[in-house]
Amino acid sequence: MTERIETDALEYVPVEAEQESRRSADSSERAYNTIRKLLIEFKLKPDERLNEVQLSRSLGVSRTPIREALNRLASEGFVSLTPNRGFFVRSLSTEGLLDLYELRSIIECAAFRLMCERAEDAQIARLTAYWASVVDGYEQSPPDEILVKDETFHLLIAELSGNPELANQLAAINARIRFIRRIQIEHTHDRKQIVSHSDIVAAAIRRDAERGTALLRDHIEMTVSATQEALKSALLKVYTSADSAARPRRRSIKEG
């Protein structure tokens, strides 16, 4: 009898633990999606410190899922974590942006050349198949999906280079510019970038390293220009909205 009771207890505890774990995961996911939306819509100002207690109250969850959500957002580049100070909204400054895009261009062009030299036909076919699987709905996809598809496309080229360090470095750069890229896709994404992806694939199939690297450089330069325009628009929106909120409301004639 004793053994059965102990067995029942051991079976019962994990069910409660599993339910608690599921509730915590749901709260964390809800907090993540809500805070991310606030960031993307500029409801939180650049460089603003994120108050975990205030977020916890406004979202109706404990601080643990808030902290989990903020750590996840920090890993994705949407917020920054300063030791002993907490989490902050990412700056919309373009400082250092050109350096990162220049490094991205160097890495991707090197990766494309190595892919043309080293990759098996079946590996090149992976790139072709991936792009064919996403191109039709690419332009109509939500911004978050476009960002994932775009990063996956470029990372696949880096992986096919046969040099894992190139893929690692590109992934690190993507993490640092993801917030900015998300803004850019939201505001200025156009069909030219879709066409350039298709042209890059065509160059890969021919193993035309010169053409492919030239296309990649143009593609990244186009992204830089679009990003700069998107940032200007975002900053104008943020601070125009802030000025409007701070400006005292004029009384109407009816109000006397």
C-alpha cells in the first residue's frame, strides 16, 4: 500500500509542475509579444529604461515572465541589457550601422565565392529549393516573416561556404541589426530586393562568383539606403508624437 501511495504521489507532482511550467511559458510568450509590439510601434522611446515592475503591473503577470521576455528580446537585438542598470530600448542611432553593413557585405561576398568553389550540386540545389519555397508569398508576408526568410536565405549561403565561422559571424551581425532591419522592412521593403534574391540564386546555379558577389554588394547597399530612410521616418514619428503629447491642448471657442 505504501509503495502505491508513493508511486501515485510521484505521478501527481509532475502534472502540477507541468501545468505551472505551461502557465509560466504562456505568460512569458504573451509578455514577449506585447513588449515586442510596443517596441516595433515606437510606443516605447529609444534609449528609454524598461521598468520591469511597471511592465509587470500593466501586463498582469509576475516579474519572472517579464524578465524572460526581456532576455529573449535582448538576445534578438530589440532591447539592450546594461549590467547593474537593467534593460533599455534600443537606440535608433545610425552610428556604427554602416560599419556593420560593410562587415556583412565582406562576409557574404566571401561566403558566396567559397560556396561557388566548394559546394556540391546538391547543396546549391538546397539554396534554389529554399528560395523557390518562399518566393511566391514573400512580398505579401508579414514583416516578421520576411525578416526570418531573408536572414535564412543569407545564412544558408554562408553555411554552404563550408566555413562555419562565416555563418557564425553573419548570425552575430544579424542579431545586432535585427531591430533596425525589422523597422526597415516595415516601412520601406520593396520588390527590388525580391528580384535581387532571385538573381543571386541564378548566379549561384551558374557558379558565377563575380556576378553573385556584385549582386550581393548591390543588395546590401540597397538595404542600407532603405534602412537609413526608415530610421529617419521612425525618429520623426517618435519625437513628433512626443512633442504632441507634451504640448498643452488649446481651449476651443466653445470651452470659452
